[in-house]
Amino acid sequence: MIKFSILIANYNNGKYFRDCYNSLISQTYGNWEVIIVDDASTDDSVERIEGIIQNDSRFRMYRNASNQGCGYTKRECMKYAEGELCAYLDPDDALYPDALEKTSDEFAKNDITATYSQMMLCDENLNQDKIFGSTKQIYNSRYFFNCPTQFAHFFTFKKETYLKTSGINPLLKSAVDQDLYLKILEHGSVKYIKEPLYLYRLHSNGISQQSSKQGAKESFAKVIHDTMKRRGISKINNKIVPDIYTNAQEIYELLDYQTQKLHRLINKVKVTFNI
């Protein structure tokens, strides 16, 4: 049975961790470990989490000596991962009971490097509201940048694939997951699981919430530009890719054509007929 490493980067989210923990110990799949790295939380997160996971050898917790940010902390998680399959889970979110089982089945049946699923949007108490509507089956090519967003959680990937990349950028404070997605996708196929496996909690403390959206947009643009350079793309749709990043708008304008109906229709046909 393939071993799963569930990776949790925590900063001041210990008060939500009980739901996360309960969803993990309720998994129908048996072979997993959980790596938690705390990014020098200023609340009682460490005490709360340690109190919950005590005496359960499947959970291992580490701490950053000082606050380093999301990219650094998620990269640290990977250093301790021993599983063949890896997935990030935020400490304020949770998984469906069969998330690991259904994911492992896809790796067993298909020659893939990653999977992703739909996710369920929830309120602060993790009451289910609605499925995140933007998730779609993608056509993976060197011109796919997940812009506009077409896939997110629950994203799982082979550790051996991650080790072929430069890894998560430790300097990133946001758009960390996007950076990971694009690097992993450069090394093989991805399977879409068309059902929600991930419970995403919406609350005021979330790193992805409104107050930080502009910064995230800027970070995502930088990630996209880095990806273009890494893939050796000098032109997109007859527009020149700038050698040096200057502003987000310049990058997003290069990808305007990907929001148009014709482009989406062409990709849908490619996906449908496996072109």
C-alpha cells in the first residue's frame, strides 16, 4: 500500500486544527503520515496542536525558529516527507473521509504525476455551502498557467516528481500552491477527480482572503513569469514575453486570450478527444 504524506504548514490556525485532525484519523485509507511545520505562531497553536496529536506516532511536528512565511514553511514540510505521494492540507481545512483512498486508486490505475479534485466551500464552522465552481478538467500544455483558475485543492503529487523540480520557492509569501502546480505539471499527466475531496474553510484569518488578494495577484503574476522563462517561452499568442518582470498587468495581458470562449472550447475538445 502506497504511503501518503499529508503536509501541514501552520501559522496561528491551531484553533481550527481539531476538524483537520478528525478528518485525517477518519480516513478510509490506512497508510499515511502527517508532517506539521509551525511557522513561529504567536498564539497558542503549538500547544493546541501538540495536545491533539500527542501519543499518535503518525503525526510529527516541527517548528521554524522564526517566522519565515508560507513558501519557506511548505518547503520545509517536504524535507520531512517519507511518503511516495504527497499533498498539502491547510490546518484550518479538512478532507472527506475517502479522499486518500480515491486519490490512491487513481495513481494505481493511471500513469500520472498528480491528481486534483473539486473542493467544497464552507463557512467558519466548516458547514458545507457549495462546490467551488471554477474547477475544471484542464488541458495540460506548456501554455497552461492555471489563469484563470481551473484547478486547486485537493492536489496530490508524487514525491519523485517534486524532486525533479526546483521545489517550492521559499521566498514566496503567497501563490505558493500555484508555483507548485505549474512545476509538477511540467513532468507528466494530471488526473481530475470530479467530486469534492477537500473542505475549504472561509474565515477572516485565511491567507487567501480579501485583504491579501492584491498581493496574491502580484505573486501569481511573478510565478507565471518565472514559469514562462523556465519553459523557454519567448512569445505567447504573438506577444513577446518580457525578459524581466516589471508588473502584473503585463503578464495577465499575455494570457487574456485564455479567458475567451473559443480558446476554452478548443481546450475542451482536446481534453474530450485526448488530442
